[in-house]
Amino acid sequence: MLHHGAIPERVYLNHISPLWYHQMAGPLVSSRPTLRRLSRARLLQDTNNKMQQIDSIGFAVRGALYHCPVKGEFEYHADALVLVDHQGQITEVLTPEAPGFAARCAALSEANELTELAEGQYLMPGMVDLHVHAPQWPQAGKGLDLPLYDWLQDYTFPLEAKFADVTFAREVYPHLVNALLANGTTSAVYFATVHNPASVALAEICLELGQRGYIGKVNMDDPDQCPPYYIESTEQGLADTEAFIQQVRALPGNEQQLVNPVITPRFVPSCTRAMLQGLGELAQRYHCHVQTHCSESDWARDYSQAHYGQSDVEIYQSMGLLTDRTILAHSIFLSDSDMAAIRDAGAAIAHCPLSNTYFANAAMKTREVLDGDLQVGLGTDLAGAPIPSVFHTCLDAVNHSRAREDGTNTHLPAQQRGEAGSRVSFLEAYWMATVGGGLAIDAKVGLFAPGYAFDALVVDANAPDSDLYLPEGMDTPRDRLEKLISLTRRQNIRTVWVQGRKVIQK
Ligand SMILES: [Zn+2]
């Protein structure tokens, strides 16, 4: 072990110059001929390891950092250094107390591999949107004062049918994906339409623009519930779904599986029993993600009871569609046994608070879902809600829970009006939008830690036209984070990275 004593290993391991190795190796190995080969071998190995490590650093970002690794809590570092390798994975997260911090920063800066954030800028995890109807983007903001049935018949189905034309899809989808990225959504779980070419086009556009995408070719084959101009046969729907899975997985440039196919029965009423069964078999065979709507409204819940004598959760479970890769949008009317089944399966819920306000007929049991340790993240439900920002969805989740807690009926006394103790905090909402969403899509995203993908945002409180006002000395770190969650808008998001690739810079 003499050579260990002779070599200042810590310094050596932190050093990056191969010249330094050659300078040190000569005098050391010449003094002990019997150890010479061992020492050289050891040195070469160490050098190779170290050089590989250095070579593997693609870039680093230094600045103030927020994230919420633990539900309901947060971490803030006024100064942190996040190192990212060439595959877009985080290799280290360091703070100034770490040995060699200043030297690392200096070396990275010299190598032109360091991005340093300015005063008022914050590094935050990318947001995960668990529920987006991509083809509904052109209708965002229309008809949201209508009942669901009219909204679907008058706006949604005629619009979705247009995606039979892949050229139309190629006009709409880039605008949506770019808007979501610019609003900080680094991962999105999409419903597309029944059409294979347009659904594959959405996957290609995500890949091209650099968004982590989970994309579903929608299935709907029940002639009693689907309009005649927007329906598929059971057989064709299943064949198209299998082809879609294979096509998306094999897309050129998708070696890191940045885009993924998702099995997507629209909801129970739109699918025949044979379709649900067939999709369940595909989910098991391909180990795919599954997404669907679950007990979204009184009508949806009653339909399942009338036709199956079961809840949506029980139906999906019996069809093989409730797995640890399933994302259930809404999930408003859940019984205790439904909640237990979701938890036991390891499935996740996409909570879409603003859409629920319009269409759910009731409030989401978010408090119980969080306390029951079910997997849960947030969804915008574009265009069942019109705002393409998961920051805004965090605010909506807090608002939704507070309306539920207080109630709305002024004819009732206060203590009977709402459901006491049901509010959720901004930190819980933000955890759902980041870590919770990452768990739901089985991706290592949503926080800054070694092994996680570098999906991240620079939020700039000092951006022009900003609503964020963070005056010196008036906010605690928690106050500041709550303001960042509530008031970050598109203009505040300066830079967006997905898997280490810079996809937005302004
Ligand atoms: Zn939806």
C-alpha cells in the first residue's frame, strides 16, 4: 500500500490533467521495482476511470436550486452544482461544502461546460403532465360552459376526426408540444386519436422537439357511444394498437425510449368488452403503459354500474388493464376498495383539478389519495381545461381542495358545508407535479439526484413582464417557492432541458 501513501489519492482523483499523471508516475514507480507493474496498472486503471468520469461530463449548471424529494417538504440550496453526463443523466449534485467544489467549478468554467444562473434565477425540475388530449389543442378555451355531452359532440369528436389527415396532425402537434415545453412540461402523457399515422406523427414530433412523451393511440369501438364518423372496429383497433406499439418503440432516434407507446381505451363507455379484453392482453404482452379515464363523473360511474355491475377500477382490473404502469385520469368516485386496488396494483392517478371543476360533478379526494400513499401526479387535461401549464395546475389543485374543504352551499351551516381537513398544500401539489408524475411514468425525473435524468428548468423571476416579485429580505425560502409555483408563467421559463438536451432557450 506504499504507493497509496505516496500518491495523494484525493488530490489525484480530483485532478483532471493526464499530464499530471505522467509527471507523478515517473519518480514514484522507479523507487520500488517490485511494485512497479502493480503501481502502473493501478495508476492506469485509476486514470482511465477518472478520465472516463471527466469525459462523461457533458455540462454542469450552478445556481439556486429547488426541488421536493419528499412529499410535503422541500429542499433549497442557494448555491448548488449539478453535473450532467453525455447521456443526460445527473452524475452529481454538489454544494459549496463539498471538497473541491471551487476547483470543480473553475475547471468546468475553463472547459466552457458550466452554465451559471443569475440572481433571481432558480433551477427547478421539469414538470410532468399526466393527462393531455393532444388533438384538442385547437379547441382549448372553447365551450367550457357547456355540459360534457354537448362539449364532446359539438367540439371534440368532430375535431378529433380531422386527424385522419396526418397533414393536419403535423400542423397542430408541433404547436402544442412547443407550447408545453415552453411552459416547463418536460414529460407529457398524451391521448392522441384513433388514427395510427397521426398518433405516430405525435411521437415523432415529441422526439424531434425533445419532449419525453407517452403517447396513446385512442381506442373506441362501441357504436352505441361513438359517433359514426369517429369509431373503429374492434379487430382493426386491436391490430392498429399492436402496430402502433411496435412502430413507436422502433422509431429512429428513440434508442433511449424518450417516447413510449401507451395503451389507451378512451373510457369504459366508448369500448366494447372485447376491446377492453384485447387491450388488456396487449398490455400484458408488451408491458406497456396504460392510460384511461376512471370514474370521472356521475354519468361515467353510473354507466359502468349499469353495464357491468362494477366500478371502473374493478372493470379495468378484470380486463388486465390495472397494472403498475397504469395511469387513471380523474378517479373522482372511488370507493375504499377501489383505492386499495389502485394502491395494490401500483397504478397511478392523474389528478386534473381544473377539468374536474368543469366536468366531474364533484371534488377529487386528493387528501385521501395523498394520505393513502397512492401514486398520484397532476394533469392539465387539455382541453377539458384550457391552460397548458402544470405550474397553473398546482395552483388549481390547491384551489380545488380548498373549495372542497369549505364547501359552497350557503344554505348550510359552515361546519356542514364542506369536508374538514381536506386541503392540500402548495408543496404537496408541486411534489405531485414533479416527483409524483415521475413515479407515475416510471421515469427517473422530477428531482435532482445522481441517476436521475436532467429534465430541468431555469425560472427567472426577473424576466421582462414577470408577475413574480421576490423583494430582498421579505420572503423565506418556502415563501419564495410558493410564489414560484403560483406565479411562474411562460415568460419566466428561460431554459428547458430534457434528458440533458436544451430544448428551450430564450
Ligand atoms: Zn381526459
